[in-house]
Amino acid sequence: MAWTSQQSARLRLEMEILSRYFPSFVLKDSIIPGRAVVEGAMRSNAGHEYVVRLRVPADLPNSVPIVEIVSPVLRDRFGHPLVDLGTSYPMHLLKPENDVVRICHYSASHWSPNITFSKVLLKVRAWIEAYEGHLDSGFSVDHYLPHMEA
Amino acid sequence: MTPLVYVLEDQVQELLAHTRADEWIEGPAYAFDDWTVFHAYTEKPPFAPAGSLCRCLYTRADAAGLVDEEHLPHSLDITREPDGQPVLVLVVSRTPDGLPACQALLVTASGTTAAAAQFVPRRSELYSRNAGLLEVSALGHKRVVIVGLGSGGSPVALELARAGVGHFTLIDFDRLELGNISRHVCGVNDLGRYKTLAVRDQVLQKNPYADVTTMELNVNQALSQVEDAIGASDLLIVASDNDQSRFNLNQMSLNTNRVALYGRAITRAAGGEVLRVRPWQGPCYNCVFSAGVGQGREEEMSQKRQALSVLPAYVEEEKVNAMIQVGLSSDIMPIANMMVKLALVELSRGMETGISSVDEDLVSDFYIWANRREEAYANWPAMGYKWTHPSILRWYGARVGRDPNCMVCRTPLAAHLET
């Protein structure tokens, strides 16, 4: 299976938007639908760098992309790896699939094809600030980021 | 009561054309009501039959139209039938006018009794009572794809079969569970079966000549297969229970330029809506449900699998269970019925039929229905005697257009790059 022409156009559009707002993000393994990822670095206000990976769904743009923090290894305020939490409501985390932290950004009930990767990464950027807030204060991520209504 | 035997006229015609006068053909028959009613076939029917299996033999009458009834019990070795059950013998012939005729006999060890044979009419006559309102022969050639064979999609399939639509592709990966029965066209004898196959049997009960293909798969995981099926059809009907499938099907309807009808109920089936997508001419599914009038209208959750697929994994089981709030079958039927009306209008487009005027009424592409004054309709006034206020149990066509910012049907998509 290959990307349809609409999906190819959408991927080009996504990367064009990212080049403006998240210029470090690049498209990898883009030939085969289901294997393509968009990966790049984000820097927090405190200057820490995070490598973020967005898995492009094979049915782009009709389902929620998986987003993971590839590095560094994230730990909570007490030093425990975040990935060990698995699915976590207070930390906005979903069950990890690749031993890296997976962020909950949009639920399927709130997803629409109008949402771009750029909007998703904006939420990830906010999650990173909330995570660093957790490291400073001990409050969980959802203290800073309220959940969307189910 | 004289025993009654129903036999398909087309099968008898086939038999008359291809068997010798002295040849015996064995086919299945099914007995009902204490062996007083029989359904006979020359070959195993394509749907799951009911009733008690009964031995049935066909033969052609000789040139004089006679059969040796006296010697039938001996020649058929009737003593080998369990519990003395009768053997059904159908003697087929042609009348002097060339029409098929059938004489039915019930043969037991103690003798032979006559039964009344009735033909299930030929394909061309089955829907003769629809003639005038519908272009029956044309509908017989139409192809519909129905995705989702639950409480919404299954009655749509059945109604289109009743109207004489001839070709169906039924797509669903779900199986019929106990909780489905109260709202589904299929019953307890179909429990555990794929909904596609169970509904196929129901369709064939209404139209034995229908051509029904089934696909037991998840549309979100078989995109190209499903798009091929839609491309080979005249109309797409979407009664699935999640937005991901509807977004995918929306894209396929645009890609293949096929009109699509979407129906869904809102929470507890307090109401519902039907959307018609005329590719590139009217709004697409994304125009209406991502940003338009449909946004925020919460869909009915009828089973746990459906709720789990849209909720984040950390939502407590208690909350997931609380979201499963179903309405009555009678609350779903108006939505299914509207989909059928729109389907028949679309399938009859270009033909002069008795429902052509309905096309003049159904100018909107988005219709809203309320079953009860709750949820989105909580502020509506009571129906009373007023015609001028919004009310439950009436359809409302909403004026919706294409969303100029739609990320799916705005063409060319690359125009976004300019902004």
C-alpha cells in the first residue's frame, strides 16, 4: 500500500507548516504508510531539549497520531522512570509501546482531520512545560493541563 | 389443512430446462408447523434456512403429465426415512401455454397425499407492488455498500432489499451479541454470528435473487479494499459507530466520487441526524462534524468496544460503563428510515418515478431528528398543537454548506500553503 495523492499532499502541507513553527522536525521513513515518523527536538523555556517523535498514521489525517518523547529518559520528581507508570491520568500518559513515554494529546472523540501535526506538537510543547513544573513543584501534569472532557 | 409447499419458480424453470424426463433430482426442503408447510429448493439456499430438514425429490412429469403415485412409496424406498417422516415429491411440468407447473405429493410408508404447491415468483415479479413508485427493474441493477450492520445499518439493508435493490456489499467486523438483539433485525438464533452474514440471510429472505457480498473487516485497517468496493458501487451508506471510520469513508467517497449517506444517533438516541455527502458539490462529513452544525453533538455509545475506542485508556471503567447509554429500537428506526428515503432518491436519480417529487423536498444535505426533549433538544417546546416551533418527532433540514477551511474537501489542498 502507498500513500494516496491526498495523503501525499497532506504530508507536504504538514511539513510546510512544521517548517515555519517547528523547523527542527523532519519526516523519516515516509515511503511506507504506517512506518513514517516526524521527529525533531523541542527546547523548554528552561532550556532543556527533548526529542519528540510523532508516528504518522496509515490513514492520515483520519486518526490520532501516536506521540512519544524519545529522549531524554523522563523521570518523575522522585527519580522513577515515567515509562513505568504506563497509562497515567494525572500525567497525561498512554500505555507505552516502545519503552518510551507516550503523551496523551487528543482523544479519539476530539480528533478531526482539521487538526494538524503543528497543533499536536503545540500541545506536546505545553506538556513539556507542565512536566518541568511537576519536577519543580511535585504537582502532577494535570495540575497545569486540565483534561479535555471525554 | 392441505399441506402447503413453496418452491422458487426460477429453480423450477431451470430444472425443466436442464433435466431429462426420467431423471430424479434431490434437493433440500424444510418443514414447518408440524409438517404442514414446506419450503423446497433444488439446491441448498444461500441463506441459513429454518425449519426441519426434509427429503425432497424432483422429477419431470411424463409427456402426458402423469406420475405413478401408487408405486411411489416403494420406488422411493420410503421405509428408510427416520420416524416415518414424509418424503416430499415435486413433479414439475409445463402447461400447454409453456408456463411451469408443479404437483406436490407427500409420500409416507402408508401412502401418498397431495399437497398444494405455490411458486415464489420470479425475480421480475417479486417487487411488482413497488412498480409505479420505484423503477424496480433499474433498482435491481443498483449496487450499495453498507458499512456498519448494527441497529442502524441492518434495517437500512432490509428496507433496500424490500424496495428491490439488487446488489449489496455489507461491511462489519462485529458479531451479534445478546445486548444487540433488542435493537437488531436479527434474533437469538443468529447470536455469535458475524452481523454481515446474519443480515445477508435476512436480505435474501426478502429478495432471494439479491447478490450479497460480505466483508468481515475493520474499514480503518483495510482502506484500499473498502475503497475498491465503494468505487464499484452506486451509493455508500455509513452506519458505523466511530468517527475514525466515518472520516476514512468520507475520504473514500470523495476519492471515488460516490454519494454517501451517514446516519447516527446522539446520546441515548434522544435524537439523531442524517448527512448526505454529494462529493465536491455539498459539504463533506468533515465540513459538518469537525467545525459545522454537527460538532459537539455527542454520539450514542451502545457498547463497551465503541466507548473504549474513543476514550483515553486511563478513563475509569465505571465512567466507560456510564457512557454506554442506548435508546430504543423505535428511536433508531426514524433515522434508518430517513437514510432509506434518501438512498432511494439517490438510486432513482435520473429516472421518472413516483418518488421523484421527494427529491424536490429533500434539498438539504443535513437532517436533524429529535425523539425526546433532552440532551441537545432539552430547550425545545412541547409539541402541543403548534406547527411553527421546533418539535420532537419531525425532521428538520438544516442549511449547511461546504466549509471553506475544510482540510479534507477544500481543493486544491495545496491552497493552504498559500495562507
